[in-house]
Amino acid sequence: MRLTRSSGILLHPTSLPCTPGIGTIGQQAYRFVDWLASARQTLWQILPIGPTGYGDSPYASFSTFAGNPLMIDLQMIAEQGFLSTEEITPPDWMKNEGYIDYSGVVFWKIPVLKTAAQHFIDKISNNSNDFAQSYAEFKEKQAYWIDEYAIFMSIKEFYDAKAKEENRFGAMWSNYWPENLASHSTRAVNKWEKDHANEIEIYKAIQFFFFEQWNNLKNYANSKGISIIGDIPIFVAPDSADVWANQNLFQVDESGKSTAVAGVPPDYFCATGQLWGNPLYNWEAMKKTKYAWWITRIKAMLSVVDYVRIDHFRGFEAYWSVPAGAETAVTGEWIKGPDHDLFNAIKKQLGDIPVIAEDLGLITDEVKALRDDFELPGMRVLQFAFNTNEIDAGGCINSFLPHMYSENSVVYTGTHDNETMQGWLNAAPEREIEMIKNYLGGVSDDSQICPRMIQLAFSSVAGFAVFPMQDIFAVGSEGRMNTPSTTGGHNWQWRMSENHFSREKAEWLKELSTLYARNLK
């Protein structure tokens, strides 16, 4: 894929303002699209949109195919006649601004969505409602995942409640469900489906709400000349319909427990590495199916976004395999991945796909070859660029510095896992600040470094330039989206304010786009 010179903003829909508890894909999302258009930005990058589980991370979803119910806009459902004004009125403690309180949002919003879904099901039951045909077509088109997902969530809801009564924490399908259900016995699953038909249908109806709203939003964005960059985590969550329904495609034992898990090895930043805990793929089994699951996954994602960023791309060439039960990632080893074989299969089925490779971390020549042989743009992050040790070694050859970029790359000031640019600058050593100033050609006012870094990314040869919304407004550490390998705090909770729909900032971005010939199509 070759990139057309463009720029845009990284903002997950949950971070949108002015809706109870959490950002949604309703009116404020359309307002954001209009703001992007006024700023002459043609890219909107988001994080994974699946239903979030424990820890609230969009990178640990109950399904790689489903949408996140928490992002559904209740006002839009009420306008369609499936909820009343009273039913969508939030409790007094539910705020429209400030950090997301996920537990509070789940406690309030999920029951409201179930009520809406029941109203919806009741109204279309005689096929007289205009939505009946659309819903039937949706279920038929999404049958390859939605049936298993809805059954999984129905079983999960039942046994999660049971585990809570028993004060059993960390219960998952693989360590708590009855053996016949955990093993995905056809007979047991079919019986559950028959006995719990209505609650399963509710989960499907909620997904219909999500994708109807999402597709309408995407069509609106596209009509304004804005393309959406989606995100696929390379691995899926252990507590997911994906693993439960496809156990033969993962490295799990007969009870569904992982035999090896994902992570990354020890490095300069972490002496024990990172132990992610995701189940690893059984690539031999995947190969026997001609990688059908992965091809379906990418095809599904490309039906709802315009570009796909694949997180931890290097894991396709080789992945760090840690024995299940290990306390750290130290005891892992590199195992060869599917490499070119997978992408040849994808290309054969889907052609040249618009994929961005997240090629951060330990990137070998073999990983670079996989990326470049399929002409996949990689990522460049300005926060990784200013290493004063390289000056001492005789020159700046850091690949994250703009003078080292290629046109087929995407430059970011930072990612969702980084500190905000201003937060990073506030904590950076003085010697690095001086190096940045010298690279920028001199800056007398430190408050101008953050906007100058944005301008630097705009001016680079990188095909795409993408900026977290926080960096446009020089938000400090309080705006950090995620701190890897940590739980608690404010991970995934940041929300923009209504003031961030700034006409002044939109004009500034428009000027930069014009000056550096971005978004001129």
C-alpha cells in the first residue's frame, strides 16, 4: 500500500465529550467529524472497537468481531422509538465530563441497552416494523461470528454472576464453566441456545444497534472526505468468544487453558519483560485452513474502517512464547511465526490490503523484510527520536527522527501507550530538551516545543501524520490514555472537553495542512 500525503487525529470514540459517562458514536462523533473537516484533516484513527472486558482495555475484548455496547448512543435509540426519555435519563452521579467511570457506566448502561433490545425484539416480532428486514439481513450477514458471540456472552453472564456470589474472582470459561460448555460441546451449546433463546437474541440486537450507528457514522465521515484508521491487536483475549469457539486454532489444552502465552522479552525498559497472557495461535492449524480465520478477521475489519493498523506486527515473523504459569516473561523464547506465508494467503484472497504495520520495539531485518515485501507502511514516533546517546556516538541515526523517514510510513507525536507529548516534555532531561530545540532550529519559549513538534511531523516526508487529540492542545500527563503493564489509575479513561472543538485549533491545523501539502485531495 502506498500512502497519499494526509494527516489526522487519534481519538477513540470513548474519549468524546458531553454524553453520560462515556463517549459515544452519536451526535458528538458527528460533531468531531465536522471539526476534522473544518481543520482539513482527512484521517480519524481509533483504537479497537470491540466490547471491553476486565481492565477496560480495548486491546482485550470479548470478541474481535463485535462492537462495544458502551459506545452506543442512547439518544439515537430513543429517537427510533426503542427507549423513552425516562429510560435514557442517567442517574445523578453519572457525569458528562471528566474521566470515564467504567464500572459505573456498565452498571447503568448495559441494563438500559438490554431494555432497548427487548423493546426492539418485541416490535419487530410480527415483521411489521421497518427494522425487521434490516435486522434479519444483519444477522444473516454476520452469522459467521454473531451466533457464537451471543451464546458466549449469555453463558458468561450466567456464570459470572454465579462466580460473584461465590466471591470467585478471575473466573473465565476455561476455569469455571461446566466441562461440556467450556469444551464447546455441540450438544451442550445447542441446548443452551434453545433454553436461553431470548437473552441470546438481546445480545444480537445490541450488536445491531452498534453496527447500524457505526456504519452511519463511517458513511458520514467518508462523505466529508475523512477515512477511518481502525486497529487490530495481533492477539485476542483468553476470555473471548474467539478462543472459546475456535480452540483448535490456539495453543490451549483440552480444558481450554493456555499452554503458552504471549509477551515480550526483557529489555532496557523492563528487566523481566512484559507478560501479556494472551493465548498464542496454533499456526500449523491455521495454515491447514489457509489462514481462513485471519482472513475473515481482516475482511471484517475492513468492512467497518478504511485502513487497519495491526498492533505488534513483529509477532507474525516471530513471537515471544512464555510457558503458561510463568510469573514473568523471562523464561520465554522466540518462536518462528507464519511470516510471508500468512500475508501471501491474505493477498491471494483480499488483494493489496490497506494495512499499517505497528513495527515498534525489537525489529529485526526479518521483520523489516516482511513489512517491506508487502509494501506495508510502518510507524515512526517522535517521542522515540531524541536519544542524546547517539550524539555522543557520533551522529543522529535514530530511525524515528524525521530526516530518516521514508514516504511509506506514518508519523505520530505519540501513541495511546505513550505519555502525552507535553507530559513527556515536562519530564524529559534537559539535555534531550536542548537536542529537540537544536533539531527544531531554535526555540526560545519552551511552551512552543509541543506545537513545533506537531509542525515537524507535518513537514516530514511520511505519507500519513497522525496526532493524539491531547497533543493538539498540549494536554499534560493527566491526558495519558494508557500506561502499559499497569492496571488501575486512569488507563483508557481520558475524555476531551467540549472546549477542544476549538475553531482556533482547527484553523491552525488547516494552515499546517496547506503549508505542508497534506490533505489536498
